[in-house]
Amino acid sequence: MLKDLGYFSVKNDWTLIYNGTEPEFFVVRETMSEKNGKTLLVTGGAGFIGSNFINFIHKRYPNYKILLLDALTYAGNLDNIPTSLKSNGHFQFHHGNITHPDIVNKLVSESDIVVHFAAESHVTRSIYDNAIFFETDVIGTQVVANAIVNNPVELFVHISSSEVYGTALTDPMDEEHPLNPMSPYAAAKAGADRLIYSYVKTYDLPAIIIRPFNNYGPCQHLEKAIPNFIVSALQDQPLTIHGNGESSRDWMFVEDTCEALDRVLHVERDRVIGQTINLGTGTDTSVVEIARRILKLMNKPESLLQFIEDRPGQVTRHISSVDKSHEYLDWQSKVGLDEGLKRTIEFYQNNPKWWERIMWMKELWAPKG
């Protein structure tokens, strides 16, 4: 047994099983006992949306096996997975990178469904340090897709991004909107998006491409706007806003995304395989309005707003069409913006230990005003 691990590494197909007692882990090479339910491989599942998805699916389908593959970069955090899940027989964590074919092939061969979240995902960081975005988002996705070609699964859910569209040319933006990525991150996601489309056409990959719009909620890294604003307000520090703050986004609470992905997993396969579907609310709100709402909900003064220079590659507007998600998934978002913000604020107010350890990264990629 390995004790008091400040850092750990597990190579290839070694499995890191959490035993319910922080910070003790043990390494095994065993597979889980066969029980009823599907086996889901979730790449990048220690990150924000991935961990929320895992928690959601486990609560709704407790007999499902969940294989989590994550490289545990700065954005991955096993604390996002509850102890009750980590300590039962339906969960395995595999520490590894999606660019490594050996571990990816092994895990895909054990899975019924693959949900692919793993990606580098910060627009501003991609402007200054972009090579890793193409390695992970494009080459990593190719490795996963090749593994599925060689080890067929029932369904492959590729999590793309609304960033592939660039600035809205239509209101709303449907799935036929041109792809005009405006940052290296968006270009990498667009490359992965089109790679999966090509595998559907060439290899009959049983894939669906999902393009979520701007998610927010518990366990989101402080590099993102909403948690950054909330933590700044908690500390009575300035809420820094790029440009004039009028850039708008379609903000969706992460629980709604998880609900939609649940529909993806359980709708008739022939209906969704080969499709590309947006996930959004159909409304957009400016960044400065988001900051003002957070300050109001937290009883903080608007004098905390601080405007700084705009970042390169800024998208001025995103607003999702909801027609296709309603038609194919019988789904629409339920959590209103104020309710979602309140729930997100409560998470950061009640869990300072979660975010205090990453405070040093909060302004790491912020431009200097």
C-alpha cells in the first residue's frame, strides 16, 4: 500500500483504486467483477464537466461501471469524484494520457460506451502556449478514435465545443453554422471535431458529436470567468473583465449538460449516430452582465468591476439553436441563469479548501491592464 502520496504516477494499464481513506491508495491490475449495467469509459473525467457527468450518471445508474482515464493535469482533480463512488466496485481510475495508445486500447476494449471529454480547454492559455492543445485535442482524439475502430463499442460521444463556430453569424447558431475558430484552442477543437466526422464517414465510427455552449457550475477551474468572478468577489478583489465586457455567451448550468448527455446515451442509437448536436439554452448574456449578477447575488458593490485590455481572438457572441437537441434528444435546459449562479456561488462559498489550493493560477493567464 502506498501512503501519504503528495504525487503519484501509474503507468500503462495499472489501476489506481481509491480505498475510501484519504490519502491512501493501492495499485492493482484486477478488473471489476461483472455486474449488470454498461461499462462507460470517460476520458478527462476528473475535470469540470467530466466529473459532474460521472457523478450524475452514477447517481442515476448505480450499476454502471465507470472507467475514468485522466492525465491529472492542473485542471484534473480526483476530489471532484465523491468518496462514495471512489470506494465502491463500480469505479476505476486510470492515470494516463489519451495520446498513449496502449492504455487507451486496453480501456476501450473493456467498454461499451466511450464519452470523450479529455482536452486542453482554456482559450487564453492557448494563445501563449498552444502546442499542447493540438497534441491533446487532435492527436489524443485520433488515438481514441483508432482504438474504437480496432475495438468496436456501442457508442462514442465526442465532446466538442461551441468555440469551433467563432463569432455568431446567425441568430441563433445552428449545427450548420460555418466553423470559424478564432483561437488556437478553438482550432484544435475544430480539428478534433472534423476528425471524428471523417471517421464516421470512413470507418463507420458509431459517434455523435456534441457541441456544448459555455458551461458553468461546481468544480470549475478558476481560470474560467464565472468561478473567477465568484472567488474574486468572495475576497473583495476586482472582477477583471476583458474589453468592455459586452461579448456575450450562451451560459448553461453543467447539470443541464449532464442531463442532455444522459439522453444521448439512452436514446435510440440509430437516431443519433452520425449527428452533430448543440447543447445550449437559446439565450445569451454579456460577460459584464454576468459579473453584475454575481455581485448582486453576493451583496457586493459594482465598484469591484475592473475592465482590462481585450484578449486576442475574442468571440463577440455565441447563442445556440436548441431545435436539434429538442428534436433528437427531447431535451431542453431547465436551470435558469440566476438559479445556476446561486448554486455555483454556494459551491465556492462552502468549499474554500477546493479552490484555495489553485488560487495561484487564478490570474496566471490574465493580460496586464
